[in-house]
Amino acid sequence: MAEAPQVHVSGRSALRDWLAANHATSGSVWLVSPKRPHPGFIPYDEMVEELVSWGWIDSLPRAIDEAVSANLIARRNPKSAWSAINKAHAEAARAKGLMTPAGEAAIAAAQANGQWDFLNDVEALTLPADLDAAMTGKARAVWDSHPRSIKRAALEWIKTARTAPTRAARIAEVAGSAAEGLRPKPFRR
């Protein structure tokens, strides 16, 4: 945790106050807060809802000790795709009157550049034609047996490939692993 500074908060209102003062100017920070059941604990969904309200997002969680944890948080990159979960957090924040102009601007940018809907097919677990064609024999049954989280992660991994050769290699990995009765390498435990 050496690179980003730490910001210590206790409770959702303290997080909202920090974001109100720093959302437009701060870079990435480690949000340090109490764990459950300690006073000041912020449930994960509430933390993300608050971050999305200000145009921010969480990434890496880290345990510090038995009473405190940290999450790396940052302003949302306008080029990053919105997951269904984060869209739901945005809608919940709107419904509660918590969405700020900064959060609305992040949503508007994503809608304008296509990142708001980029993962819709991934969230629906729709197999792209090239992956579907590669799923032969046993591979299809193994793929179908994977948990939703693995299928979603693999589909996003394929979709976010930046070049055609990378995409082809990822499809070969997913289909080949399934043919061997395995999860794709990046998602094995």
C-alpha cells in the first residue's frame, strides 16, 4: 500500500464528506475503514454506492488487521466499462437522492462512449459466435457447468482483448480448458 496515500474513514457519512471535499482533485487512495462488527464499518454495497455517486470506483481490497481493511479507490476512468452491479448501485443512489453531478457526469460519459452498455452481452452470458464455434464435444457441457461468475469473467476477458490474435488465444484457452474439464487458466484456484 505504499504508492497511494491512505484515507481513514469511520462510517458512510465520513466517506461522503471525504468524497465531497476530494472527488475532483484526489488521485487513487487506500480507503481504510473498520471491519464488521467494529463501529464505523461501512457495508461493501454502501461503500460502492457512495463511490459511484461521486464518479469513483473501488478496485483492490486489502486486509490490514483483524479490525481494519482497505480498498483502493479512484475516480472512474471514462474508458472503463460499467458492470450490471455498478449500474444497479447508480440506480440505487439516484433513488435515494444521493447521486451527485460528478456521478451523473461519469454515467453520461459512459453512455456517450458506449461503456455503459459494453458489458451487456457479458452480463447476459451470451457466447460470442467465435467462442460458440470453438465449444465442441465435451467443452460445451463443461462450460455450461461452470458457475456464473467464471463464465462472466471469461466472457469479459475475451471481450476486452485488444487485438484479434489475443482474442483468438483467449478463446482457444477457454474452449481448450473446457475440453479438458477445466476452468480457463486465469480463473482456476
